[in-house]
Amino acid sequence: MKVFLCISFGYLLGSVSPSALLSKLKKKDLRENGTGNLGATNVMLNFGKLYGLLVMLFDVMKAFFTVKLAAFLFPLSTLIPLVAGTAVVVGHIFPFYMKFKGGKGLASLGGLVLAYDPTAFLILLIIGLSLMLILNYAVFIPVSSSIIFPIFVWLKTNTVADLVASIILGAVIVFAHLENLSDAIHGSAVKIREYIKNDLISNSK
């Protein structure tokens, strides 16, 4: 029962979307503007950096809190916190009350990894940012994290169940970013170096 409650709590908390609330308050449907999803990046593009940062922090913390709560309730298990955190990511990407169309899950993935293993979070962040700048597309942060995180899980637990759970988590994230990955491969996605350059020029005026 406790396991079921952790997973249910994770999914329901994950489906709480400050992006959707902002969208209603500002009367601008984020699913029809910008990147077309209810995530921090699209909030930033449509409503500004401050709102984007606040949404990102909320999305990070809901996964972080859930993983820590599950770890507190099940101190001898590494699997249940991982599964509960994955439920948050699933809820964020597929909220039941918004026709299963939410955000991309990157911030919530970050919160999950940070709570599960801070060292892994730091390494994945460095690798992701490096690949983003080298390859010039932001999508390589979630893709690289989804591929590498299961390796950290296996090294930490050496448990097949944990490994499978982390692979499923990675598959969900990659699935959510398939369109972005396709755009990057075909060169039609926003180029991050040019975006940063234009942003710096705009702020200097």
C-alpha cells in the first residue's frame, strides 16, 4: 500500500503544472505558442526568464521532494525512491487532466537525479552542458542524461530492478524529446550558441 501511495503521490504531484496555471492567468495557451509544451523553457520564451526560472525550480523540487520522501519511508530500498521519482516525471509529461500533454520532463529529471545521487547530477550536468555547446542543440542535455544515468544507477546499486527502472525513465525522457531530437538532426532546431549570442547582444543594448 505504501509503495502504491508513493507512486500515486509522485504521479499526481508531477502532474501539477505551474506552466498551465500561468498560461491561464496570462490568457496565452503555451501549447499553441513557442515550443508548444508546458515546460520551463516555453514559459521563459513566452513570459520571461523570471517566470521560467520559478517554473523550473518548482518542477525540480517536486521530483526532489518525492524521491526524498520515498527514501525516508523506505530507507532500505533504492528502487522505490527511483520509481516514485519516475512517476513524477511521467505525471509531468503526461498529466491526465490535460489530455496527457504536458512538459518534456527535463527539470523533473534533474530533481530526481539530484535527490537520488548529487554526484551523478553534477557529472550529468557538466556532460550535458558540454554536449549542448559542442553540438549546438539543447536537446542533447536530456538525451545524454537519459543514456548515462542508468550507468550511475548500476554502479551504485548493482541491482537489475533499479537498472531496468532507470532505463524506463530514460526511455520516457527520450520519447518526450523525439521531436526536438529530430529537429536537431535535421538542423531545424534553435541553435544554442546563436541563441546565447543574440541574448547577450539584446541584454547589452
